[in-house]
Amino acid sequence: MELENEVFNRILKHLALKNPLAFKNKGLDQLKKSISVLHYDYLIGASKELGIMLQKYPNKENEINNLFDFLMHFYNKRTKTHHMLFLWIHFFETALRSKMAVILAQKHSSKDIDDWFLSKKLSHEIEHLKKTHHLESLKGYNGFQILNLFTLGALKTIIKMYWSDFKPLFADYKTYNEHVLPAYGTWEHFLKAFSLIRKARNDLFHNNPSKIKTSSLVKNIEILLLRLDFNPKNAFGNTLKLERAIFFKTIQKNAWTH
């Protein structure tokens, strides 16, 4: 069976419409066309959610003017969550890399040179970095640039190696708006939160939904950001909305299916 038809039939099965033919000219064809451009997991998830709602409220089906438009409310809710989590992780990853660069420079660089990354202690990680990025030397690089080249897995290794320098950042008494922030007092405690974020990051950055509970992920990121002296509320408030950052010469409704 052709893939598009297979997925379409799955969607119809999840929707369990009492009268599918009634939607022939009311978004059903548009829904089928959208399969080739929308995210499979989010589309299936949206159809399951809508199907559950239609089972709970049987008369709702008669009120739907366009099946595709109605389903997109459920689909867009998932994509908005994806984008929101992507932004949370972007903030965390940027803040972590920058804070690490500053701390390592203060603690382990020479007096007038930012050279902590040339330490013998990091020789294995640096050699792997140079090989991965095809670098003959690190001449001209500073700590910020070096840390931006490392993967999150490598950052985890570096934090563990220098845990005594980073532990105060994550474990010391700290408040925000008169509320005491939870502490990550041990390496294992911090690693648990970091691994959670790293797993979600890999899913989201590869354009897949994360299986990690959104509330748990956001809670840990928010705590860590505040401990890194990064205020997420201000960051989100100052982030440009897409429609303000990008000018569309022609905007067509549901343009991805035309």
C-alpha cells in the first residue's frame, strides 16, 4: 500500500468519523495532501486527540465546517510546544556554554591569556575536538568559541572533570523573587537533570517530539537558568515573534497544501 494512503487510513481510523463522505469537500482532500508536508508523529497524535474528543462529544462532528482546519488546531498545539521547548533548550545551552567559558577562564587560564583549554587535563577532549572539526590548531580561538564547538556530551565530561569549580553554581544557596531555588548538590543529582535536557535536546533538534514530560523538562531548565543568572522571563519577553521577524510577501491560508 502506498505510504500516503496508509497514513491517511490510519488518520481516518483514529478520527472514527460517523460520516467521512460528508467531509469530501470540507477538508478531507486537503488533509490527505498535507501528509506529504506535515510531521507524521504530530499529525497522528492530533488525529488521535481529535478522535477522542469526537467520541466524547458525538454531536461535535456535525459542527465541523472544515475537517482539515479543525484538525490543525490540535496539530499546531503540538508544534507550538515543540518550538517552545526548542527555545527553552537554546537558552539553557547558550547560557551554560557562556558561563562555563567565564568560570574556566577565571579558574584555569594564565594571567593574560585565555588558555584553559590547552591544559593537559583536557588533551584527550581537545584532540577529539580538533579531529572532529578538522582543526590543525586552536590558534585564534578563545574559550567561548571552543565551548561552542563541543557537543553537550563533551560539556558533561568537562563539568564532571571540574565539578569542584561548578558545584557552587548549582549547589549554593540562591533565591529568585524571595523563593529559594532547588539545589543540585551532587554530581549525580546534576547529571540526572542534565541528561534529561540532553535527551530532549537530541529529540527536538532532530525535529522529533520529545518523550520527556514537558513540565518536568521546563522546570529543570528554568531552575538551572536562574542558577546561571539567566532570567527566562525577560528572555521570552524580548524574543521577537515570528510574524514580526519575517515578512511574508504573500500569505495564503494553509499554503502548505496548495
